[in-house]
Amino acid sequence: MSQTVVIAPAPGRYPPGDLAIWIFILAELLVFAVFFAAYAFARAGDVALFDEYQHTLDRRAALVNTLALITSSYFVVRATAAIREGSARDCARWLAGAIGLGALFLVVKSLEYAHHLEAGVHLGTNTFYMFYLSLTFFHFMHVLMGMVILGAVALKARRGGYSATEHTGVETGGVYWHMVDLVWLILFPLVYVMR
């Protein structure tokens, strides 16, 4: 009589990824929180100016970027699920999709910047544009850094550097990407929508 032995999967790391990324993310979120608080304080001091110049922003472009980042975060979740199931190839493919959507974000945002620069907008134009350009460009650079991180993770996954039992790097890159997405989900309504 044979006996079937069921091996329970090892409990996942909590929080997922490397602890150092969580410390880094908390520091980054603190910087963004200070930026957001300064924006809110400045806006409260001159609501009419902020409302007037908010109308010059392209909400459709911002919505496209919001959908791109939300979808890219879903792709990162799928990549993490794939590597947990032992499929490094699928992991790399999902990450490539997330990187592609990150690139779409950068292209759309660059077109917005080009439009404003052609209109003569710069950091010194007024308080609203100073915050808009500073906040969105700071986030833009985080998207770029996130794409580099996901690219390195995807390359390592494609080369077989991760497995179902060792995939901390995938989780670490994913956690950073989700932070970038979260910041945009606060930035989008704050700068583009709230009146």
C-alpha cells in the first residue's frame, strides 16, 4: 500500500521582495508626501490660479497614462505569478509587456511636456506649473528607473536566474513598480482632476 506524501509549499516572504526595497520605498513615499503636502498648501493659497492653469493640462493623455500604469502593474502581478509557478519564460514576457506600457507612459508624458515647452511654459511661469513640472518629472524619472529595474529582472528571468523557489528579485522589482503606480494614482487626481 503506497502512501502519498503532500508537501506544503513554503510560506511566502512577507513583505515580498527584499527588505531594503521596502526601506527605500518608504523613503521615496515620504519625499512624494512632502511634495503633495506642499502642492496642497500652495493650492489653498491661490485656488483661482491653480484652477485656471489646470485647464491647460491634457486629461485624456493623463487618463491614457493612468490606464497604462494600472495595466502594467497587472502585468507585473502576472509575471510574479508565472515565476512562482516556475515559468521564467512567461515571467519575462509579462515583464516585457509592463516595460512596453512604461514606455508608452514616457512617450505620452514627453508629448505633454513638448506641448507645454512650445507654449513657453517653464518652472518659473507660475506656481502651478512649477509644481506640475516638478512633480510629474520626478515621477517620470521613477518610471524610467522602474523600467530599468524590470528590464534587468526580465533579462535574468529569461536566462533562468529565477525559479519557483527563488524569485525574490522578481518580487523586489514588482514592489518598486507598484510604488511607481501608486504615486501616479495619487498624482493624477491631485494635479489633473481635483478642483
